Amino acid sequence: MPETGMNEAIRAKLLSVSTATLTTIMFKRGFRNCFIGGIFPLNAEHARMAGPAYTLRYIPSREDIDQIKVFEDRSHPQRRAIEECPPGHVMVIDSRKDRGAASAGDILIARLWKRGAAGIVTDGGFRDSADIAKLPFPAFHAGPSAPTNLVRHHAIDLNVPIGCGDVAVYPGDIVVSDMDGVVVIPRAIADQVAEEAVQQTLFETFVQERVMEGESIFGLYPPSPEAREKFEAWRQQRRASEGEK
Amino acid sequence: MPETGMNEAIRAKLLSVSTATLTTIMFKRGFRNCFIGGIFPLNAEHARMAGPAYTLRYIPSREDIDQIKVFEDRSHPQRRAIEECPPGHVMVIDSRKDRGAASAGDILIARLWKRGAAGIVTDGGFRDSADIAKLPFPAFHAGPSAPTNLVRHHAIDLNVPIGCGDVAVYPGDIVVSDMDGVVVIPRAIADQVAEEAVQQTLFETFVQERVMEGESIFGLYPPSPEAREKFEAWRQQRRASEGEK
Amino acid sequence: MPETGMNEAIRAKLLSVSTATLTTIMFKRGFRNCFIGGIFPLNAEHARMAGPAYTLRYIPSREDIDQIKVFEDRSHPQRRAIEECPPGHVMVIDSRKDRGAASAGDILIARLWKRGAAGIVTDGGFRDSADIAKLPFPAFHAGPSAPTNLVRHHAIDLNVPIGCGDVAVYPGDIVVSDMDGVVVIPRAIADQVAEEAVQQTLFETFVQERVMEGESIFGLYPPSPEAREKFEAWRQQRRASEGEK
Amino acid sequence: MPETGMNEAIRAKLLSVSTATLTTIMFKRGFRNCFIGGIFPLNAEHARMAGPAYTLRYIPSREDIDQIKVFEDRSHPQRRAIEECPPGHVMVIDSRKDRGAASAGDILIARLWKRGAAGIVTDGGFRDSADIAKLPFPAFHAGPSAPTNLVRHHAIDLNVPIGCGDVAVYPGDIVVSDMDGVVVIPRAIADQVAEEAVQQTLFETFVQERVMEGESIFGLYPPSPEAREKFEAWRQQRRASEGEK
Amino acid sequence: MPETGMNEAIRAKLLSVSTATLTTIMFKRGFRNCFIGGIFPLNAEHARMAGPAYTLRYIPSREDIDQIKVFEDRSHPQRRAIEECPPGHVMVIDSRKDRGAASAGDILIARLWKRGAAGIVTDGGFRDSADIAKLPFPAFHAGPSAPTNLVRHHAIDLNVPIGCGDVAVYPGDIVVSDMDGVVVIPRAIADQVAEEAVQQTLFETFVQERVMEGESIFGLYPPSPEAREKFEAWRQQRRASEGEK
Amino acid sequence: MPETGMNEAIRAKLLSVSTATLTTIMFKRGFRNCFIGGIFPLNAEHARMAGPAYTLRYIPSREDIDQIKVFEDRSHPQRRAIEECPPGHVMVIDSRKDRGAASAGDILIARLWKRGAAGIVTDGGFRDSADIAKLPFPAFHAGPSAPTNLVRHHAIDLNVPIGCGDVAVYPGDIVVSDMDGVVVIPRAIADQVAEEAVQQTLFETFVQERVMEGESIFGLYPPSPEAREKFEAWRQQRRASEGEK
């Protein structure tokens, strides 16, 4: 396993398919609850990421403990998370869907990007959202939140199983995003899901071309035997033309 | 009645006025609940539409019924809706304000656009939102939702009265949108509402010009007798200058 | 005190710092609830404002009282608010977080801008949102709402203490915004908060530069004694180079 | 006008009819939004009250102002409200539907009861709910809330128009309750509404008797001409038998 | 099939088991979403019912259509529903989880009870709740709501598939309740589910007895082979003693 | 420290005061967020408990992992929690405020009671609520929920810091309840808080007596110097009379 925690060929495949397609593949395998909705990327130009989950758990803050000086402690989990999240990983924060205070801000997220992380996800909100939006880095949240983290959150655990947006996230799960949101795939099946999604995407590309040419979806989506044949022909032609290049 | 289900002159009038103005006209007639809020167009360049409602009703899905194979059935209401919605009509989906799974995706919406529909509205969410946003087609939702339709929805009825975003929608009602959202007008009064809205819009254009020149809203909005006279003069001058062109 | 209700040097300082930094300074002074979240600027190019609060209080409308003709009365508080809000002030509306009808529309907001107000904030929604978005004027709301004001709101009071988005707003409080949202600072401490925020911003600029060069946040944010020294050197160099200009 | 602020015969009538009947009468007059729902009486044995509204307005608390010592000030509006609410009146509190801290507790409510108030209503919560439930006094809230008032609320105004549970309440409006919740009737029409409600209640008593004897609601509710005749006969017999007593 | 729409022996079995046990049996068969939560019985002494669903669908009301006189029409679906729901059936109303107006009131519910229905369920609220609570009749709602039905609802359909509390309800589905809420079982599997639930309940009765005698749940719940043997012995003894009676 | 985890004299004091009084004492020490609201006791006769927190953390369930057979594993955290929670402790469950499936049922709660626990709290719901309500055991939830735990929850951790109802709960924190809800007190200050609450309660008993005799709250609550004197006299008389017994 590379330091980045996943096979780069699989990562590339996952980056070439949509979360919509991935949730369909997951649904066929019995997974109905693997999509973190209600969050969006701060930088729409950088909405795509794929990588293993590295988690950070927050609990509600307490007035006597969560004073501004706590960040002076190097072992504070929020700061450790930023410096310890391995390259190629996606940091996923359980903020209990509470956007009342920031899950993180621009300095920490810039550092995370610099360290080579694949992206960051919270079911709460980030502060300094305009500055984060300028980074070429996938960052997903439920909306901006200026108040300092300690107003609502206390970082308590690194890399334990968490909930994020009502979805279970285990460390190492493969996290994939696009403009729709974020899908979480159990590590053990990520390769097969990626492969199946690539195939499904190829088919949907074919379908979309037909639809754009004015064809009905009846007999096309899902395909009749005849449409399957046409798809096969289209696929071979495509491969051939790609081979020519 | 044309195939598109409405008089094109009325459609043009409705496309020239705002939903804000339309809800004011509706309020004067006793309608307080005709605006579907909390939804927005995926493509801000294509936020305007006007057309008769063609409805699709969803109920919650059930695990034994709503398996992926259901879409192989040509009579499945979601697929029929896409192929049967008449040109010029707006498909309105009752998704019970549940954004937990997609109301539709890019292939179906592209097909609906190709078939000449005027637009599509759900009080849930669409998947493949980035691709839908590229279509020159008015599509309104409450936010993206990647999971496949069957995770939460079961298409059950075509073209029956529904609720969408807490508003009653009867087949044939005239549906109009802009960046604010979507207004639903009973068919029987749509012509009069359109006409009154055009008049009101003309007046508000006059007012906005005055305001931009630094005039107070007192005596202007609503107008004093004197302001009414000025408006009349402005209107005639405008007509005259339009006549010249 | 100038007509604009605040010292312009303080306003300039507040416009140079983020709401994130301001909420941190406020937190250090014991203020945990001074940020109005869940609202955003209609025109992202004009998200920054700072000025004293001028308030407008709405209560729920009542069918017999809130008929369209009420606006003919010059003493109607909504219309008076628009014409009486002093230059340089921020109009803050208590809409009870109810986005079911418009807090205001494009004509009133254009007039307010023309009159020199610094901005407008509601915890409800504005109508004609596309037109408001074209004004070079900071306007914050929770999302668009076409229905006419009277469907849900009745303007009752001018310039009394209100709640807006669960935050207390007293007339004269200093209101500051950016893309994250809106922070409310008690007038009596606004100068000190502004000064401290400027200092903190300078330090964070230094930190961000270090982070962009690849430095760890450990020992930097918050700073070790050594990092403090480096910051001092950086600050003096910066001053020197600014002096050169 | 008596000190209790209303005609006692009207009060008696209102106490003899249900809030359901009252909202129907109000609906016939065009009032759709006069019922405060989602609140309930702490003491189910004392769910009925009727009286003029005396209002108290809360805004969100602010950490520097709302310290425990504020209650030492006799002019603090919460304490004044308790001592100044006239006998026979219903205190209605605008708590912004925030149940995060108590609107009041058992001592203040006991004092209010002792002073002869007709009841108390909040769209937030009361503390010491078990003790309040033992008082023979109508008190309505959305659910218990132990935290001291100042955690969320700041009492700011006495006897101004407010919103309570999304309903407008003007001082002097007639407030009536039962187990369903609380209805607010504009003072000017309260007498007529009461009278009409008494008549409607008499009819519904007749209907309920018929239904209990097994009669169909068709032709009964609403009544056919024949059913109206039967009702008239029933009413006269009832009057006669009451006359005999 | 009897007029009551179900086998009375099955009904008796379902009335002898809990909704908790039924949802477990359903979960084993792949049903995760068959429980209508957030609703409760008005009369806690009459929380148990079992019977086939007879459905009523509401959409949002519209001001011009939904005037008080509509109830004079015998074919109004709400009134027809009350007179046509077959004996032994449970009326289930899709109120779109909107408690802003009454789904029904005491007169209609009394009539439904008189006609022999098994119960009534809404995901909205009933009015005259105190009077309904006195009927020996299972009626479930989300909380009381005094406003007349037409303020929010328009009855549109009888006995079509609906959603109630986010759960799919098809006419004829078997509906079972207790103090926890309401479970919906597809008709085709109701007999088997009932049988399996009776067996599971017997086992849980045995477990609860052991627990009350101080036994650990380890090895008991779920049972070890040894515990299974003990249960078998207990069951036979129970049968024997029942046989003696 | 006794096996029950706390000094029994402190427990007795805490059981003699209300959560309302405790939150006031906490507020004076700077704690604004220590009350778990929106939950209530299933058995109103057993609403009082006090004891150290023993925590159980749930994350969202995942379809492949959370199958019914998982409970056969003795090390399953939910089952271990029930058998390992020390006597005198309060089990507090982080259910992420999700009432969509049961946090626990009657068998587990009966076992917990038998083992001598002081009570159980969830911010979700319990199943078999009618049976739990018959146990002489404090159990707090947000409302009943029949679906089996695995539909929404996966037990992951024992006795780690958690959030429950937006409040931080650290193992060993002292948890106290009454009909209003549940307050969480940091262990280190529990003794002082208890003592101060007992004093405050004594004073409020005196105040309530005065109020019941018709006295004004002005000068009494909070007390004037004169009222303090009267209270002192009352306290000494009370002690004396208690001494006589």
C-alpha cells in the first residue's frame, strides 16, 4: 500500500465517475445510506476528490475546558489532525451537523492542502470561506460559519469510526465527491465498485449521446437487447478510435 | 388550444414579469400560498419558464417493490412521465420535500428538454447536478441529491393534483419561474393575472427609474395622484418612442 | 459623531478584517453568540460592509390589517425605515427567520442604497433577488422569497432592540459582514475590537505566508516564542517596505 | 370596562366553546392564522382560559448584559410583567419559539396566579414544570426547559404587539385555550365570534348526539333542510327542559 | 375474505405482539422503513389496533377552492372516507406531516368509530383532541391542531397508495399499533410476520422472566444452545399448564 | 470512592434539588450549555436520578455490518454496556438525536435496572415504551421508537466522552434529572454545586411560601436586605423545629 493509502489506478477510476453512478452501484449491493448530502464544495472548480478517510471527531464544547489557550497544546486533536492526516487522504470531520461554529478555517485547510491531503469534509461549516474557495483544494461543508471552533466544538478523537451527515465513516473507507456531494465506500469493495462504475459510466455516456440525438429513453435506458448490441458496437468503435490515437 | 397547452402570447407576457409581481397580483385576489420557495434553478442563465403543469407523484419507496429492475418496465410512471409530458409543459414532481434521493438525473432531464418541455420542478433534489446545470433548460430543485431515486421514492401517478413545496398544483395550472423560485397560477385566471402583471411591471419600471434618479419612494410607491400623472406621461412617451422604432 | 454614525477610521479597520477574526476577538471577551449565520450576500462582489445598526421589527401579519393598501400610508414603518435609515448605517430586519414572504424587494433596496446606507440584513428573504444582486450594495438574506411582505410580515417598530438570526441587535451596534455572514459588536467595545482584530489579522497574514511556504502549524499557530520573534521581524520589515512606498 | 379587561358574559361564552369551533368561525371571517399550535397546558385539569392579552417581548440575551444580577432591578421587564399584568388577563410571551432556556419558572407563575391573571402562554418553555403543573392555573408552553432565562432571553418590552408561535398578538386581543392549544381573536370582533361560536357549539352538540345514536354524517353535518328542522326542534325542547329546571 | 378485510385469527395474533417485535421481524426480511414514528394515540387506553389500511390523500388547500361550503357536497372525499371506510379497517391519512390544520375532528372520528372502523392514523393532527381522547377508539396523530381542515388540506383521493410519516401505505396493507407508534406490513406477508412475531414474543416473555429473576443477558438474549433448551422446557411447561386450565 | 462512583450524601443532596436550580448555579459559574432538553422520563413517578455518567456511543449503522446476528457476539458494545455499567451510574447514550430507531428496549433496560444502575438517558428513543414506563426506573428519551436499533445505530464505544442532546458528557460527570430534563455537572465541581443548590432551594422554598401567602416578588426574589433577614429568621425557626423532631 502506498503512503497515500490507496491504489492510484483505482483513485483515477473513481475520479472519472459520478457520485450518482457510485450510489447506484452501492444500491445494487444493498447500501442505501452511503451519501453525505446537504454539503457542497467551496471551490466548484475543485469538486472532485477520491481518497481514504482520515477522521476527526468533535463533541460539544464545554465552557471551562474549551478556552482559546487550548490550541497552544501541540497534542490538541484538531491541530494534530492537520499535521498527521496522510497524503492522499480525505479528512472527514464529525461536527454533529452543527454549523454554529467553524469546523476549521483557512490557515488549517491551507496547511492540509500543502501537506498533500486529497480533501476535507465536514457536516458543519468552515470559516474564512472566501479564502478557502480560492485554494485549488476540495473542501465540502454545509455552509460558512465564522465563530471560532470552541464556541460549539471540542476535538476529542483521531481516526475512529464516526458519523458524518448521518453516514457511517470508518477510517480507510474510500471517500469520493463531485458537485452532488460525497459518497462513502467501504474499503473492501472499493475496487469492484470503481470498476463497475466505470462500466456503467461508459454505458451512460452512450445513452446520453443517443438522447442528445433525439432518441427515446424507452428501450434505451435501461437497454433492450437491441440497444445492448448498439452499445457494444459503439464501445468497440470507441476503443478502436482510442487505439488509433 | 395548441399542443403546448397554452396561448403563446400569454406565455410571453408571463416570461416578461417577475414571480414577485405575480405573487402580488395573486395576493390581491386572495391567494396567499402559491409560491414554491426554497428551490432554485440549476442553471442561473435559464431561470425563466412559463407553462402548464404536468405532474408526477412520488410516495415513499418500499424495499421489496423498489428494486433497480423496475425501470425495465416501460409503464414505470417516472419513465412514462419523461416521454409523455407534452411540449411546452412544466413537469412538477411531488417529492414530499425529501431530498434524500434523486427525483431525476441528467439523462432523463436531457430527454425531457429534447422533447420540448418548458422546464422541470421538484421539491426534492436532482442528481448529476453539474451536468444538468449545463443544459439550456429550466430545472428547479432544493439541492443536489446523488442517491438513486428508489432509495426514497416510488413513482405512482401521472398528472393528478399534487402538493409541491406545500403548494397545491393541479394539472394545467400555469407555472412560472425566475431566480426567486416558482409561482403556480390557477389556469382559469392566468390570462388576467398575466395582463395585470404586465401593467404592474411597467409601473415598477417607471418607479425604479425614478428611484435610480434619486427620488423618494414616498408619493411614488405607491403613487400619489401626481406620480400617477407622471407615470402616464412616461408611458405615453415610451409607447411613442417604441412606435418610432 | 458624524451623520454616518461612526468613526470612519474604525469603519475602515473593520472592513479590513474578517468576521472570523472578529468572532475570535469577541469570544476572548466572553461573547459566544454574536454571529448571524445561515445568511449570505446576494452580490458576492459586495459582501463587505460595516456600520451602525438601524433596526426594523416585523411581527406576523394579520389578514384584516395587512391588506395591500397599507403601503399608501406614509407612516408605514417599512417605508419609513427605507427613507429614514441614516447614511452609513446598516438596516437590520427581525423577520423571525421566516422566509415565507419577502422582507423587502428591489425598489426599496435600491432606494436605501441611493440614500447612502451601508447595507441591509434580514433573517428572512428578499424578492426580486436577481435585480438586487446587480446593485453594488451589501444585502444579506437567508434565500429568495417572492411573496409580498404582507403574506407573513407586519412592520411594527423602528430602531428598537431586536433579534436577528438568534442574535441580539441593539440600535447603534456595529454590524460587519463578509462572505461568512454577519457579526454584531456592541457599540461600546467596537473600537477596541477593531484594533485587536487588525493586529490579529496582521499575525494571520504572516502565518498564512509561512504555511504557503510549507511550514508546519506547530509552533506557528499559535506561535512559539521563536515564531513571535520572526513575526516581529516580519512586521518591521513590512512597515519599512511600506514606508518606502 | 372592568379591571379584568373584558365583559364577563363574553368570557363565559368563550370558556364554553372549543378552540376548534373558534378557528372555524375565524376562518369564515378570513382569518387563517390565529391558532398557536405546538404548545400544551402543563396542568390538563386547567386547560381552559379566556382573557385579554398582556404581552411580554423577549429578544436573544447578550453575555455582557444578561448576568444574574439584572433581576435585582425592580424595573426588569420580566419581573414587572408578573407584578403588572392586570387581573383576568393572559400573559403572552414572545420567546421566539426558543425552548433553549426558561421563559419563566414556578415562583413567578405562582405569583401571577395569585395576582388573579387568567393564564400564561409562551412559545418557549417553562422550568420547574412539575411544580407549575400542580397549580390550578392555565399555563401553556412547548415543553419544559430548565436553564435560567438569561441563557437565551432578554426581556425588553411590555404590552407591545408581538408574535407568539407565528401568530400576531396585540395587547387586548382575546386569548382562549383548551387542550388543542390557544386561539387569538382581535378584540373588536371577540363578542360576535363568541356568540357565533356558542350557536355553532349547540349545533355540534346536536350532531354529536345523532352520531352517537348511529346516524350518518351525510345530510347531518353540514345539515340538510330536514336536519335543520330537527335541530330546531331539539333546540326548543332543550330550552324548554332548561326552563323547567 | 370477511367484510372486515382480514382473517380475525391473524388480527388477534397481531394484537398480541408489539410493534417493536414486528419491526424486528420486518427488518429480518429487509424492511427498514415500515414504522410511522412521531405519532401517538390520543387515548392511551386504546393504543392497540390491527386492520387493513383504507387511505385518504390530502394535498395543500387553495384559497379559492377550499371554502367552508365544500363540505355540503356529499361526494367530498373527506366525508365519503368517513362513511365508506369498511368495518375493521384502519383509515390512514396522508397529511404531508402538516399539523397546521386538523386532519379531522371529534364528530367525524366518532362516526368512524360507530361504523366499526379499527382506528384512524394521520401524520398531521386532530382537533377536539380532548373529546377524541374519551372515545374507546385508537386514533394516532402528531399532536392537536384546532384550525379547520381547509386552512391547509384539500381531500383529493380515496384508497390510493400514499405516504404517511415517510412510510409507504398501500390500500389493504396491514396496519398495527401500540404505544410506540404504527407499523405497516405488506398484505402478502402479514400472516407469516404475525406468526413469527408470536413465536418471538413467547421467547421474549421467557427472557424477560429470566431477567427479572436477575439473570445476565449474555447467553440469554440472543440465546446460547443451553438457553434455547431452557426455553423449550419453559414453553412446554407453559403449554401444559395452559392445557390444565 | 464507593462502587457506585459517588458520595451518597452528595447524591442525596442532588436528588433534593431541581434541575432548574442546578442550571442557575451552573450559569453563575459560566456554564450555559449543560442541560439536555427535549427529552422526558417514560415513568413520571421515577423522574429523579443522580449518578456518574457511563457512556455509550453510537454511529450510523451500515447495511453490511449491522445485521441481526451481531448481537450474538458477547463483546457487542450495546450488550456489554448493559452488563458493565457500574451500580449507581447513569448510562448516557449518544444517539445523534436520531429517533429513527430504538436506542434500547425493555429487556435491556430491565436488566440495567436489575443490575443497580441509577438510570438511562438517550437523545434518541426507546422501544417497548409502555413496558419501560412500568419499571420503577428513570429512563429519559425524546419519544418512542419501535424499529430495531440496527436500522439506524451501530454501537461503537464504551465510556468515552460523547455528545448527548448537544451537551458534552464525559465519563464520570454527574448526571441529575427531574421532570424538566437532565443536567450534566463536571465531576470536579459537583460537590460544591450540590451544596450551593441546597442553599438556593431552601431560599426558594421560603420565597414560594411568601408568594403563596400573597406577597409581591419585588424585594423578595431576589431578596432585599429586609427579606434576607426574614429568610434567616425563617431558616433558624425551621432548623429549630426540625431539631425538635
